Amino acid sequence: MKRIEWPSPNRDERGSAGVDMLVLHYTGMASAEEALARLCDPTARVSAHYMIDEGGLVYAMVPEAQRAWHAGVSYWAGARDINARSIGIELVNPGHEFGYRAFADAQIAALTALCQDILGRHFIPSWRVLGHSDVAPARKDDPGELFPWEQMALAGIGLWPAPGDDPGAAAVSALLARYGYDPQAPLEKVVTAFQRHFRPSRVDGVADAETRMMLLGLIALRDAEEGARA
């Protein structure tokens, strides 16, 4: 994993919250150069702890002990100041606005190594390895349906569910909130965010039987993991 220091001034102190989340993004800009400039622009007031370009080069931008400004208005499992408790990683990709494409193999290899290093140093449960769209479903689409979440889970980074029984359509909203999604966000947006992460073969915002079964299977995995740590 090739890494260089590229400090961003956009940072502050975490406060009392410890790191227990890892949030992945795409840059959503036309080039890596534009993304770097924005992440280091004091007037933009955005940053990340790391950015990884498509060749696999890691830019270290904000020390992990400090808060980077990557999540914005967000929510997960009762917490709203996601920046205070998370490490944010940006992946260079033009995103849905500028020609979304598959993430490069070298980029994912570098991300995998970086995430494994982070998870080895911080207590971050698997179900708290998330995409920006998971914590801000009404606003964000990244890292999107082309991000290889299943591949990452096989490398020990995040969860990937085996389908459970169908809990029925009436249970969807409560189950999504139980997993961690914002109960106040529009349901269609939350279902879409869930599908981008866990059912990328069809992202339509419809909580069909397959989506519901994936959700229930995911909760079973999360509950088993949490129970083993209790």
C-alpha cells in the first residue's frame, strides 16, 4: 500500500466520542486533482482521513485522532454526529453525476489493506462499516451499487448477509431502524440505500421479498456478532 502525507486543514477535535465507525465514500468529482483540491480547501469545509486514487495511492489527510468533515448531516443507530466517531475514506470515482464506473482493482486492494489496518487498531463492529448513503440516505448515493461490498466482507471488512425468512412488508421500516438506518428519512430513500449496499443487482427503492429477506439475514448476523462480544 503506497501512502503519502497530504494534510487537509479541514479538521477539528473529536471530543469525548471514541472511534467506532468506518464510513466509505466516492469523491464524485471529475478528477482526483479536483477532489484533492476540494478536500484541502478551507472554504469548502469538507475533508476525509484518507483518499485513495484509482492507482491505489493513499493520501493521508487528517490524523485519525482528529475529526474529519466527511459525513455531514447523518445518522446511524441513534448517533447524529457521525464525524465525531468515524474514520472517513474517499475513493476517487466520478460518481453518478460525472460517469460512475467500477472501482479499480488497485484501488480496492489498497482500500482493503487500509481498512484491515484501521480495524486492527480501532474497535469497529462489522455492522458499523458503512457507506455514505447508509448514514445519509436522503442526500447521498455513494459509494454506490458498483462498490464491492461482498468482496470486502469476505476480507473481514463489514457484513454481507445470507437471506433469512421473509418478515413481510409491514416489518420493513422497523427492521431498517433496528439495524441502524434513520427512522425519520423517507422509506424509499432508506430502502434504496440498503439496496445499494446489500442488494446491488436491483436498486429501485422497493422493499420486495428479496430485499426483506436480506435485511432479516443481516440483522441476524449483526445480533450474533454483538451477542458473541457481550
